[in-house]
Amino acid sequence: MSDWYQTPLGERLLSAEQGMLDECLSRRFGYHLLQISCANIPMYRNSPVGHKFSLTHNMETQGHGLVARGEAIPLASDSVDVVLLHHALDFTSHQHQLLREVSRVLIAGGHIIIVGFNPLSSWGLRTRLPGRKKHPWQGRLLSTLRLSDWLKLLDFQIDQVRYGAYYLPVNSPRVIRYSGIPDGFATRLNWPTGGFYLISARKQVLPLTPIQSSWREFASANVGLPIAENITPVSRDLLAASNEETKQ
């Protein structure tokens, strides 16, 4: 994908994604930010987080701080404040495992930001066309609805869902220019037919419920009454008979 992003279509898409990420990341704070991406391109330039690093599984790739697979992140649990998945879910065969690993390394209250191709768009339609496919049309695309359900199962709260890139996925500057005329208007309205989406979610902090001892209900409804009122008529008769025998 690093080479594809240098094409006219790739440059246009990267510019749109970077602009949306800059706005989102500028409001996410913390000590550590981890990016897992489909390309050797740092997308966190506008983040105020102090320590920013990326993960790649290609040992020959330069500019990344960690060489590993996203499905087995070699970091301690609850150690990262922000995780950015830049089309990482689109190009992995273990999507559930990747999300579980991200949930594990995120601190309570940490943020996950996901950028992915939208299957309900012209970009998603191209991945289903017959024929030999190259990047980026080889991905396994997830809809925002399904991805939101997965995140909720992992105790994430969705903050926002945004869409972008409303032009045709054709690698021609002229087609990109004319088909992208309504791009700005559609982006402001956030139409769910954009070529890519951005989902921001926060890992919820589960409250601890204290265990309280339950009060045992008393079996007798007369408990708490004076002794004289607590004696039944039968008990009074037996007591009177006992007194008579004592006198005799």
C-alpha cells in the first residue's frame, strides 16, 4: 500500500484521511500512541501524545519502532493510551484477534481510532468485481455497523463515525476531479456512502459493584410487639390453666 499511496488516487485518499485524522487526534491525549497501518506512513503527525510509534510485520520497512504482527502485540496489558488502526483491519485475516489485542493493550478510558474502506460505497463495490485484484482492492472490508457491534462486545463506547472520499475509485486525475465535485458538501453532511470511514471509540471503565449482605426477613410478623400483645389466645388459655393447677 505504500507504493499505491503515491498514485493520484492514493494521494487524494491519503490527503482526505490525514485531514480527518488530524482533527480527531488533536483531541486525544496521553503518554503513548501506537499505530498499526497498511503502509509505512505515519498518520499521527498532529497528535499531542508524547511518545508515538508504529508497528509493522515487515523487518525491511524503515521508520517503524516495533516489528511484530498486530494479532500478537508484544506490549504489556493496559500500557497504551491511543491505538490507531489505519486500514489494518482491511488487510488481516484475523480481524477479531486484532481487536482483542488492541483492547488488551489499551488502558481503561483509552481510545481506538479505526480507518477502513467502506463496503457500502463505490470503493467497496470495486472489491467485489470479478478479475485479478491489486491493492487496495484485496481487502476484507467491514461495515461500520458490524464493526460497531464488535467494539461494543469488547466494552468500547463509540464516540463518532465519519465518512470521506465521495469520488470514484479510478486512478485518473480527470475522473477524480470531476467525480469529486460534491465531495466537500457530502463530507459536511457525513453521508454514509464515502469511500472510507473513521470510527473513534473509548474503552469503558467497568464500575466495581460492592457485595452487600442481604438482611434476613423475620418469619413472624409479630416480632417487635410487646410481650403481652404477642401472646395468642391459645397461649393465654394454657397459661391460665397452669396457674390454676399451681394454686391447687
